[in-house]
Amino acid sequence: MKKIIVLAAAAVISLSSFANVDPIRGVVLQAFRADFGNAKNVEWKSIEDTDLFQATFNYENSQLSAFYNAEGELVATARYVSQDNLPIMVTKKIRESYPEHVIKNVIEHIANNTTTYHVTLASPKSSMMVTATPSGQLSVFKKIKNKL
């Protein structure tokens, strides 16, 4: 009986010391649970060459990604949204600036209390990713010529 108690104590001590080594199991996981307690199907990955950890999960009928630093601070969130959820000024500016393109997908990105939209556009000649502010300011992030 004494051996079982000693082994159990050793297991608890070793598990608690490992919790401090892997931040996804430590402060990052605690912060995530506080922020997104009802999350389902959570998958974690460490982002190479950064101190960031990404959780991809389902939350309130949406697929989200949340990015945490090693201290457990929520740095950013991202999710796919319908083009119908784009601010009117963004939709208007895209139609004016790129009339030959159609919207393929939209990612809403929130970091530092700032929302931006990453919009993928396509036309017969080219595809591009445009970054937009809610007020309609656009900048081309990446442009790809389609092969004819």
C-alpha cells in the first residue's frame, strides 16, 4: 500500500512538472478554456518559428482559429464568413475596383481590437487575395495569373 501511495505521488509530481513545460497544456489551455469553454473538435498546433499556438475548433456553429502566445494571451482570431457578412463599404469597393472578379471566400481576422477581412477574388484571367478594412480600404496581398 505504501508503494502505491509513493508511485501515485510521483506521478502527480511528474505530471504537474510537465504541465509547465508544454504551454498548450498549461496557461495556454487554461486561457483557451476560459475564452471558448464550449468549443468542440479542438486541434492544436505550434506555429513554427514563433511563440504562437493555434487552436482550430467549432464554436457556436462556426469554424474558428484562435492564436495564443506562450503567456496565454489571445493574440488573434480568424474565421470564414459569408460574403453577405462583409461590411457594405468593403463589398462596394471590391465591386468598383475589381468588377471582373467574384468573391470566392472571406476570412475575418481580429487582432489588437482591429478587424480586417482577407478576401479571395477570382476572374478568368487572375486570382488575388485582397485585405480590406471595415471602412473599405483595400490592398492587394497576393495576385496570381491564371494559366490559360
